[in-house]
Amino acid sequence: MTRPITAGVDGTRESLAALAWAGREAERRGLPLRVVHAWRFEVYDAFDLGGRDAQRQQAREVVEEAVAALTGRHPGLTVTTDIVEDGAADALTAAAADAEALVLGSRGQGALVGFLVGSVGQQVIAEAARPVVLVRAGDEPAAEAAGREVVVGQHGTADDSAETLRFAFETAAARGAAVRAVRAWTLPPVFAYSPGSLKLLDEAGGLEPYEKKGLAEALRPWRERFPDVPVVEHVEMGSAGQVLLAAAAHAQLVVVGRRARRTAVGARIGSVAHGVLHHAGCPVAVVPHE
């Protein structure tokens, strides 16, 4: 089944930047583009928003205007649109299930701004079954054209990071870019060592060689599958989020995995993905894994 690149559009500058990113990516990969706009009938005493039909027409006009501008730049792109009367988080999460990737706009950058994707974006990222890409309003295709690296965080075993690496390599291959695979490590507390782990570390020659070996093993199948994609193996001691952000300082895309955690107030993404979303200067792809 051919999955489309799907973009969530609401008429804001952020969502239009996301649509532009999605259009370029769909064209590069030879995939169709799906545009989703979610709206709900609203009644405000202070404003005359019109009836349901009028609001539905307004939603349609938002999508039509955005798509017309996009197809003017990409005349050969196959585009479908869905205007859904539903809550944005539910509609976008459902749309992600059938997408190669769901692309959303994000607002602001930096810890002082707060949750840069808002409550809807946070929920979609935590619950979507497919990759979600966050794009800021000021995003430009210049970094893509310059061939900057696609930076991907890798941790755990080859199985743990398979979907994250898959997305990074497929994206890099479509763009003719290199992949920088980043694996951060820290010294574990003494009580974390077991006789079995000590034996493995001794055989590997120490902690850093052990981590390098783990990264190389995780990358092996993707190097074989994408032999034309240059790969830089980056192993560094430090906090995973800080190491990844430093490596992605000049990237065109950073890719991180996430395993959603269920809490009393809903799903939450991990601290590394959360930190990268707040501070990365380029688009961020968050890829779910088991």
C-alpha cells in the first residue's frame, strides 16, 4: 500500500510551512500528498461566525487557498484534501495512521516559549502510530538544497531503533544527503553492573568501544539497504538530548524515536524527544517504536 505524506493545515503560518515541507517531501519520494483540516462548529456571543454551513465553507476556503499555492509550485503533485468536522487531535492522530509521515506546524522555539507544539501537537506526537514531523514557520528549503546531514538518534539494540533509522535513511536517500547516526552514553552507577554486563564490556574493550559496536551493529542492515547514503557514526559521552542537539546544530532534519508513556493525564513522550522538539533549529521527525 502506498502511504501519502499527510499535512495538517489550519491556515496559520506554521501550518503553511508544514504544508510546503510536506509537498517537497512528497515530490522527492514520488508519493501523493494528503491535506487534512479539522474544524468544529463554534458559537460565540461576541462574534458572528455564521452557521454550520458558513463555517464549513470557511474551512474549505482555507484548504483550497493553501493547496492552490502549493500546486502552483509542484504542478505534478497528486493532492487530496479532507475537511473533517472533529477535534484536531483526534482527526490528526487518525490521519497519521495511514500516512508515511504526518507533518505539522509548530510555534516558537526555546524553553521560554513553553510547549512549542501546543496541547494538540503533544497529544498527536504521543499517540500517532506513524512518524510525525514538526516544522516551524520560518522553515526554508535552503538547508535541504545545501545537502546538510540528516541527524538521527540511536540507542539500545538494532531492533529498538529500527523504525527510527529506517525513516532517517529513507529521507536521506530521497534527498541525496548523508546520515549522521548519534549514540550518546553515560557512566552507569556501579550497582547497574552485573557479572554478565561486565563480561560483555570486557570483551568489547571498555564502555566507549562497546557503544561504538552497538551503533555499528544497529546501522549494518541500513548501510546494506542504502549503500549510496554516506554515514557518519557519532558516539559521544554525555546527555543524550544535549549530544543530539549539538550534533544537529547544522542539520536539515533531526530524527528521534519515542516510546509513549501513559500517565494519569494522558500519553507523554520521553525527555530526549521533548528536549529536541523544544530546542532543535531544524524540522524534527518523531518516530514511534515499541
